[in-house]
Amino acid sequence: MAKNAPNQRLHESPVIPDKLYFRIVVAARLCGVEAYVLRFWEKEFPQLRPTKGGTGQRLYRRCDVVFALRIKQLVHRQVSTI
């Protein structure tokens, strides 16, 4: 790997497994945030609306994870405010 590899990783998106749904813990891990952050973003961004399973647990679709990654990019890297 090149010397600049850590900087390149900042701009790379994680590999999202080919699954229909992700539980909040898995979605949070993929996004690199805590689960409470995803719950907060759900309140702030109406576009981020995971479905709830029979047990009431949040189930994120792939597009939800991609959207959450974009929010993270805007908030953390471009220093935007919510």
C-alpha cells in the first residue's frame, strides 16, 4: 500500500453486504457511528425511515445505510450542522 493509504480510506465507502435488511447495530457499524446517532438522525431527516420488524426492532434497507453514510459525510467531514 502507498503511504497515503489512511487518507484514501477517509473517502472510501464501506462495503455494504448484499442483504435486504440490517439491524440497527449492523447499520451503525457499517456507518461507523453509534446506534443512538442513527436514531437521532431519524428524527432530523425524515428520509431516513427504517422499517420495524415484528419485534419492533429497526430494520435498515441498503438505501437507508447509503443515506446515513451521506449524512455522516456531510456532518463529520464537511462540517455541516444539523
